[in-house]
Amino acid sequence: MSGRSSGRVWDVAVRATAELGEGPTWDAAAGRLIWVDILSARVHTYDPATGRHTTLATEQHVGAAKPRAGGGLVVNLRDGVGLYDSASSPASSSASAFRWLVRDPVPGRRGNDAAVAPDGSLWAGTMRYDERAGGGTLSRIGSDGAVAEILPDVAVSNGTGWSPDGRLMYYVDSPTRRIDVFDVTGEAVTGRRPLAHIEDGAGFPDGLCVDADGCVWVALWDGAAIRRYTPDGTLDRVIPLPFPRPTACAFGGSGLSDLYVSSARVGLGLTAPPLAGSVLVIPDAGRGLAQPSFAG
């Protein structure tokens, strides 16, 4: 299905009814898109060359799934971060193929969005189910499972990404309505400051990605749009979408020029439009950056 015939720029990549679709990630080694449905505890894959769509059931709510350098997946679950090895079938999970890398259960809290840094570490966010302010964190997870808490006391830890030269990190704590930027020195981030504010009525910033020009693309939950901000914080592109709750975006495809957008149906009830919960693709949206795999 294409929206371009009516002046829109999107196509449907995967028609789905995800409760809380999130975290699209391009797995270059496998030539596929990875994304999750958090509340259904499913990791999805999609091969645009063949149209094949598969699922992997996880034992807990899954906030994010990223490829590992040696094959398999790293997943940000309710009670911590776990690993699936490369023998895991995309269609079904085997208990023997899964192991915990970091297990830190906190009642009422779950893993949310995550991203892999240029050095191969996983930056994993958490949040409370009730979204209470101060109930979430952002932590750096090393390949050996070493944990360094980077940001305590956040509410809804969401989009994280790095500039093309790795010297800046962008981050979203959704209720703040900001995209923040940090300076990166080694494993440390400092100098937190706003890159952009999302005005009232335009939704809340959710997942993000950074393109090869250093621009930040962000999904607007309850804003029915994707926005692109230049490195100086100027809004220079808005793409309307056919559902109110886009959740995240990522470049993919053979040339990293197609922008994939995940979405959610949760909370919409009978008002959910037909494509809510689906994954869209915006062909030739820009120039994406190759994303590193988790080193663990």
C-alpha cells in the first residue's frame, strides 16, 4: 500500500496491529529491519527484499532489540538486559538460547528504548509502568555486562543517538518535551542542554535517529508526525503520518536512505486508525548512518 498517490510520502512496510511498536533498527549484516512490540513481548524482523516478516517471543516485556556483533540479539527486558545467540530462530524462542547479561528487577519498572553507541556499548533506558517522574534511568552496558548509570531520575527514557563524529549524544526524556544534547568524552557525557523544544499541542518526543548530515529525526507521540532538526536545533522538515502515535524511526535499506517508522495502538481504543501499530517506510528520506552492533 502506498500513500504517495495522494501526495503523501510513505508506504506500508509491515501492516500490523502492535500494541506498542517501538525501536526500528536496521540489521545490515542480515539485511533486515528489527523492531519490537513491547506489551506483546515480541521481537519482529522484516526483510524488505522478500517481504518476510517473523517474530520472536520474549519471556518479558521487551523495550528494545539490537543486533550483536557475533550474531544474535541483545534485548532490553522488564528485569534487565539479556542475550539471544545466533542459533535462535526468528520464529520461536528457545530457553537454552537466552541468557541474562544484566538482571536487575525493580517492581513497577521495565526496560524501554535503547541504542548502541559507536564503541559497541548498549545505552539502555528504563521507566516505571506508571511513568512516574524520577522512576527511570539511562545506563551504559558494556560487552562484559558492566553497568554504569549515566542518568538517574528520568521519567520515560526514550530516543538516544550520536552525531556522525561521535562527539555529541542526543537524548529524549519524553515528558520534558525536549531533545537534549550532550558532549561526549570517552565513556562520559557532559554539558546537557536543549537542542529543541516540542511545543504544546505538537505531541511528545519519542524515539530518534541521526542522519549522515548530523540532523536529528524524532517521532512525535500524539503528534502524528516525524520531524527533522538540524545540528543547530532548527526545524527543517515535518512529515505527517496516518496515525497519532508514531514511536521511533530508523534509516535502513541497502543504501540506508529509507526511513522506517514504528507506531502504537495502545490507548487509542475504537478511535485507532487502520494503520496504527504498523511499520511505515518513507523511501529516499535522506542519508542514514551505519549503526554499530552490540559488542557483547
